[in-house]
Amino acid sequence: DKITDKINALSKDADYFSLEFFPPKTQMGFANLQNRLERMATALRPLFVTVTWGAGGSTASKSLELAEICQRQLNLTTCLHLTCTNMSRKLIDEALEQAKALGIRNILALRGDPPRSEEYREGGQAEKVEADNDSNKEFVWAIDLVRYIRKQYGDYFCIGVAAYPEGHSDQSHPEHQDPNFDLPYLVEKTKAGADFIMTQLFFDVHAYEHFEEMLRNHSSGVFKTIPIIPGLMPIQSYQILRRTTKLSHASLPPDMLARLDKVKGDDEAVKSVGVDIISEIIEAIRRRDSTGRRGFHFYTLNLEKAVAHVVERCQLIPPSTPDKDVEEAITLDDIAP
Ligand code: FAD
């Protein structure tokens, strides 16, 4: 199913959520994740799930394997992330063909991060990276992938694109970490054929609200009705939080940091304050916007408990369909004691 069709089919006052997973490295990891996914699918009932793609195609076969489990075996509406820098056109074609063959109708079209400068210094590696770059001037920005998918597949895929409420931090222009800098490119990327927008994680709800308002009121009109799905990362531990906020350049408002700092030696307490914080962000966004069909995307890091607590607290779990016997057997209690 296409994500936008599923959103449009919701009743006007129904909110929804989606979950992101990344492909594990080992078969044991896959087996564990598959069990977890089964529990989450039946107990939490996300509108869709997304599967990440390693930049340059580094996880291509594993991402497709996980996407197959989600779409085919678990019957979850699946969105495959796909990056385009440092990817040959052949690899992009193969990924899209395989996604189509699996029945996947949704692609999150991304640029991917260019290789870090250290990688250029490592002798042979440097040559390889440069060679790949040379052969692939066709895909420089995410918009190139959006255009390519539309050209090759018409309307077959529902296409999502990324946006950054606090600005995209790029090594090539770190001085431009400002949503206003990205805006003209986001307009073009959306015009090129995006069906929905999904954001980088954030904790500063005011920054998000300001960003969404800027998009909705943009004079081009391209953001008037397109679904804009805020990305949220449930807090798994103090260390993971500090690391991911640093990597994503998401700011942590001082009052939130103070609440977490107070309990930082106690993992369970950090998780519990984290559930409070993420739930408060969701409620704040809902309060401001009463247009309905409001979505939330969760960066799960493949973990189930924190996100289960959040979606339960915020009453984002849709009612189960009565004709599915298994759903009766698996409840939220199986995930979240
Ligand atoms: P773009 O839209 O191309 O934008 C990148 C930057 O370039 C922005 O600063 C933009 O303003 C600027 N820009 C765009 N066009 C131009 C132009 N013509 N001239 C000058 N500047 C321009 N990465 C992965 O590797 N795998 C994943 O699975 C993955 N999933 C993600 C999911 C989400 C929801 C998000 C928000 C990010 C994800 N990323 C992932 C990270 C993403 O690949 C990086 O942030 C990447 O650096 C930018 O990708 P983009 O699609 O936003 O690029």
C-alpha cells in the first residue's frame, strides 16, 4: 500500500505513527529483530514501518532482506530508505526493482552522507571512493533520486523526502545549518514529486513548530497539504541520547537536559523521564494542530519498550481489527511490563 493512501483513508481525527528499523549485521540479530517486529506489529499496529539504507549501498542486501520480512512476512506497509550519492545507477535500479518485486510501494528518497574526509586519506579506499564519485555525477542531491524514480516508475512509488527542523548540518557548508538555507531546495525537492516529508529527530518542540509553520505558510503553496511527519527518538539511555543529539545536531532544551541529568546514573529512570519527554512533545504538537491525521515517526534503534510506552501513553495505537486472531493473543503486556 502507499503511505499517502493509508493516511487519506484514516478518519479525520485519527492520528498515526510509523517505526524505523535498521538491518542487523548478523543472522542472529535478524532472528531477534523478527520476533520483536512480530510483537510490535501486532501490539502497536504502526501505520507503516521504514527500513534504513546504508550510505553508498553498504547494507543493500540486508536492507532488502529486512524490507522483505516487514512487507512480505509480516504484511506491514513498508517504506524503504534509499540513498543516491556514491551509488551506481545499477545499484539504484536493482534496489528499486527488488523493492517493486517485494510489493513495496514506498521509498524515502535521500542523498545519503558523502564519505567523510578521513576516508579519502586511506590510500586504496580514497581511489575507490573518487572513482565511484566520477562515475556517478548523475546523483548528487536527493532531488536527483526523486526525479529519477518519477521518470522510471511514474506514480508507482509513494516518495518521501527528508527535512531538518533545526537545519541540515553538512560538512560541505557547516556555516549554513539553518532551515532557511535548506528551504529553497526543499521546495524544489517537493515539487519534483515528493508525497510526504519526514523530519530529522528533534527535542526542541518550538523549533519544530516554527519549522512546520514556515513550510505550511510558504508562498509556493507546495507544503499546504503534504503530510509532514515529525521524527522523534525515544530516549534509550543517557549516553545514546548525548551521542545521537551530537550526530544529528538536534538541540536539547536546558530544562529537558536538567531533568535527565538528575537521573543520569539510573538507566530505568532515564527511560521513564524519556517517555515523559517524548509524550509531552507529541501532546504539544497535537495541541497546536487540530487538523487531524497527524503522524509521528519514531527512530526506534530497533528497540521496543520505550516506543511502546510512548505510543500507549499518547493513545496512538489504533484499535485492532477483530478478524485477526493472533492479535488477541499478543497485547501490549508482552512488550511493556
Ligand atoms: P538533500 O535534500 O540533497 O539535502 C542535503 C543538503 O544539501 C541540505 O543542506 C540542502 O539544503 C543542500 N542542498 C540540496 N540541494 C542543493 C543544491 N542544489 N545546491 C546546494 N545545496 C543543496 N542516511 C542514510 O545514509 N541512510 C538512511 O537510511 C537515512 N535515513 C534518513 C531518514 C530521515 C527521516 C532523515 C531526516 C535522514 C536520513 N538519512 C539517512 C540522512 C541523510 O542521508 C543525510 O542527512 C544527508 O546528508 C542529506 O540527505 P537529504 O536527502 O536530506 O539531502
